[in-house]
Amino acid sequence: MILSLLFFIHSITASFHAGGVMPDGKVDKVVNGGVPTNNWHAPVYGGDVSVSFAPSWRALREWNNSRVGIGLGYWHMGHEKLGHAITPYIYMDIPLVRLRHFELGLRPGIGAAFMTKTYRNTVPDGHMFKDVVDANECIGSVTNLYFPEALYLNFPIAKGWGLSLAGGWYHISNGSTRQPNSGYNIFAGELALKYDWSDIPEQKNVVDNAEEMPKRWSVSLSGTAGGRQVYYKDNQTFVVASMHASAYWNAHRIFRLGGGVDVFYDGAYIQRETKFGKTNLAAAKPSDCWRVGVSLQPEFVVGKFIAGLHVGAYLYDPVRELEPKDEAEKTATGRIDKPIFYSYDLLKAGSAGYPDGWLYTSVVLRYHLPYHIFVQGMMKSHLTKVEFISLGVGFYY
């Protein structure tokens, strides 16, 4: 497959990118000597080299003759304790507008980020597992997930050569598999030089016949499982799992809109002894491990591959009774009486000392196999804060 892709090389791009990290208390503590300011940390900068391919796959023709590619990036995080990141990734290049003098498009991707500085190699000698102000408390692992998502403009300047401007969001996180994990949310711009040696003619996006259109409705049932850490000093991993029942309206071969019921299990809320006593709360009980919610599920279809961003609200969430808000509201049981919907800081939700809230989001990736089976990966979060990553299987019809 790799050798066949070489015959479809479309372009090679070299870019410079620069930007800032979204305000986060832990990033500020590293940069400002332990004093959080909630200011943007800038500048962060780096470079990137990528190669795109244009194979004649029907799944790409359906996306306005899109391309697929691989890239290798580098980020200087702008501070000694934040270090550097090496980011191999894959991406999809989706043209939205093609005109003679420019091209506008989207470039979503996914990959890995290998960090040179983490909590464990920045804590001074003799201070491991102590609250310090001169360590990187943002990332607890060398290997992390990387999500580069950008909007671009390409401008031809000579035969085969062009300039590209892009801007977007770049996220680095280990999905709470290793604490600490506040992660990095980088907003940056790119300036790139591009060489295109492909003379592949544009292929019209034609529907061969009506029978090849997807059926109007479909349903799926899936389950996932994984693990997460809550408090980096406890260094304990807890089982997480989920079940999902969904129904979809297939609007087109490249897009479907669904809704469903989500059931989540989080073993961190089982009472047990931990070395530092901060992972589990004294008021927790077994039923606190379960949450039930409903979600809206827009999903994009590329052949057998599906990517979705689900947005949901908890209908059953006993954890909200344990979340800090106002100590004066606590009852004799140590719990807080909260309604299903309540106000909270969306951008800090899921951080230490802040409630997760009633809103949750999930990035879901699926690949369809024969016999109506699919494999699935899910990253559950509360907007900018990842709660856990899990893998599983499902059935669709």
C-alpha cells in the first residue's frame, strides 16, 4: 500500500508555525515561577514537513477530491521546563473552494507528540511527589496524542510552486492515562512553501447509481474500556468503560447526524486507600461510578472510516454532588445538592478543584469491518480537559 501511494504523490510542504498556549494555571506556574497569571504563554514556534498523496480512492473523490498525507512537526514550547515536542501525524487535506488563484480548505489530523520535558524529569532531586513550583506540572508522559486541526489558503506563485497560509488549533494530551495532564492547547499560524508536481486531472464526484446511496437510517451499539489516573501522587490507574446506543440519519455518504444514550463507568470513585488520600473522596459510594447522558452525534464518513464529535449532557450524574462549589452548601453527608443543569466555568471544567459539569464531549473514531462490526476509539473530555481514552468494538445495522 505504501509503495502504491508513492505513485500518487501530490505535493510536499515545508512550513514555519508560531503562536501561543491557551491560558492554563499549570502552564503559567511553570513560566512564571509558580505564580499563575492566566495569561497566554507565547511564543511557541516550530516547523513542519509534510507530503500529501492523491490516490484515486472513491472515499476521497466524495470529499471534493481530497488528499491524504503524512507529516513530521516540531514545537519549541517557549520555556526550558516545557521543553520541545516532536509530532509525527497523518492528515486529510479537504479543499472547500478551488479557484484559479487560490485554494481554501481544511486539514484535520491525528498523531503522536513526544515531549522532551515532563513532570518526572523536571522535578528537582529530592522533591519527587511534593508540591513544587519549578517543575512541569502540565504533562506526565513522554508519549502523547497530537491533534493538528487547521484552515489553510494556498496561493500559486510559479509553475509547481506556491505559498500557503494556515491557522488553527493544536492539542497535546495523554488522555489522563498518566498524571499530571493539563495538556497544551496551542493556537498558531503557519507560513509554508509548497511544491506541487502532480498533474492528476480533477475527477468529478459522480454518484454511480441510486442503489449506492446509504440507507436513510442506521443504528449502532458499542462499548469501550480503558484506564485513567486522577492524581499524580497516587500513581494509580482506575478502570473506565462506556456503552453507547445510537441512531443515525444518513444525510449523505460523507455525513450523518445521530443521537444516542451514553453510559459511563469511572472506577476512580470507588472508595479505596491510596498513598496520598486525594484520589478518592470519603463521601464517595459505589453508585458514584456511573453516569448516564444523552448526546448529539454529528459524524463524518470517509469510506469505512468515521470521525465524530459528540456533545452530550448528563441526566444521571451523582459525581456532581461531590464536586466543589461552595463549602457552605455541603450537607452532613459531605455531599452538595445540585440540579441537573447548573452554572460552572466551562474552560476549567475537569481541572483540579473545578467541577466536571453537566456538559461532556467525545471525539469518536470508528472503522467498519465485515459482518456489521466496527472497532472504535474514543476520547472523552469536558471541552479542553480530557477525562479518559478508551478502545472498544461495536455492531451497526
